[in-house]
Amino acid sequence: MKRIIYIAFDHLNSQYGALKNADPTNDVIVFVESARMTSGRNWHPERLHFLISSARHFAKKLESEGFIVEYIKAATTIDGLEKISAQYKKLPIMCAEPSSHRQFKALEEYGVTFVENDFFLTSRKDFAKWAQSQKTFLMENFYRGQRLRLNVLVEGTQPVGGAWNFDKENRLPPPKNYTWPLYLEHQRDEIDREVGSEIGYEATTTWATTREGALLQLKNFIDNHFANFGPLEDAMSSENWAMHHSLLSPYLNNGLLHAQEVIDAAITAFDEGGIPIASCEGFVRQIIGWREYVNGMYWYLGADYRNNNQLAATRKLL
């Protein structure tokens, strides 16, 4: 059956989400660049450029693979889907579970069918089961369970290296007169320049906007920064803003990289030798621990949690 598959700007991976079983002969792939995103939020232009350019590059890639791709601009996502739906005679629309409560509600009310969001390693249902079994929502407890469930840095039921957490070893100050390895610079192409012109911003060369560039960033981190990531992960230096951090978060967050392949690359490097356990464990904890935990808590606590104001703050942020 022919379908319309809506791809959000944080679902840019053909191996996961709604594209996992997509069929170029039947499915129409839709991207909606909404005015709410481009002008309705106070985002840094570097982030906005990254999101839009990555989506346009991905749309072009899908086209080259034989898919019918519709990339449109509209006031809202729903307005864009309305136009596409009318064009394609009300075909059923599906997408992966959205990443925000607002968009989930809007798409659900519009009648979109959801498939499970597998851009994280822990489903929302599985996280809820964990949370319901806990007296307190301690991330460390969740993280240790993740290590066992995903079979990461464990030998049977015991942690590799004799401890679950090496955080105490990862608090060194930045060294003086240190030569920091360079990070990659990503050349800008016609799509990058087009997006920059539209939003009035010339992007830096820091962030890749293709999967190929994201994979190069991963390799560069593993080869040149991973071994020293742990000891300096909490340090800050005016000499180098990136230090030995991975710079992989944007690609994990928009789908150009998946958490599983990043973890696999880290564990492979550790197994081959040369990566201290403190660096490997510290990096793994960020991905299968904190990243999964924060996402899980966001969905478990519900849409009203953002208004909780636990600290009773009253002053405006801006």
C-alpha cells in the first residue's frame, strides 16, 4: 500500500524509524521546513543551519536512492502535511514517534500513524517499566542496568575494570602548554551555502551536515581524542573550547549517527587497546546512561513537567 512517510529533522537515518522498511516504489517521503522552526524560536543560527542543511542533504540522498521526496516549506508541520496529503489523494501518513510532547500531540490529532522511535536504545515503554520499579529515579541505578541489558563493559554480571563508575579519575584540570589535537573542518557545499543565504548566516566549518561527515567526526574522535576524553571531561580551557570532547551530540540528536554504532566504535577501540577504562566508561556513560535517562524521564514525567518549577524561580531567563 502506498504511504506518505513524514521525516522529522531529528530522524535523519534510513536504517531506523519510519524509513527502516520504506519502499521506493510505494512510499512518498516528506520533509516539512516549518516557519515555526526557522523563525519562531530563539535558536543560535549555527544550530538552525545545521538542522536545515542536514535535512536537505538527507532528502537529496533519499532522492538519489530512488525515493519520491517532497521537501516543502510551510507555516507549520501540519500545514505542510495538509498540502502533501491533498496532492497525493489522502494517502495514509506515518512517522516515527516524535521527540517532543507538542509535536506528538499535533501529529496524533492530525491522524498520523506512529512507529516506535528507535533512535534511542531504550524504548519509552521499557523506561517506564524501570521507573515504575524504582523508589527514586537515580541515574546511576539506571546506568548499571543499561550496562547489563546492553552487555556493554561487563563480564557476566560484573563491570569491566572492577568498578561501574570511574568518575573520580576524570576530574583533572586542563594541562598547561598543551597541544590540543585539531578537530575536523567540514567543507561547505552548495546546499550549505544556500541555507546560509536564506537564514542570513555564514556557518562555520565545525559541523558536518551529511552522514559521511558525521562518520568522519566519529573516526577522528576515536583516533585522536578518545584516549584522553575521560580525565579532562569536566575541564574547561580558554585555549581550546572543544578539548577532547567528541562533538558527536548533534549527529546523535538528528539521526546522522545512531547510539549503537557510536557505542560499537568505542568498545571496539577499547578492546583493541590504548583506551583507558576511565575514558571508555566515562564516554559510554554519557550515551547509554545520561542521554537515555534524560530522554526516558522526559516522556515518563509527561508534558506538564516543564511547568513544575521545582526551584521556584521567578526571574526571566532572557
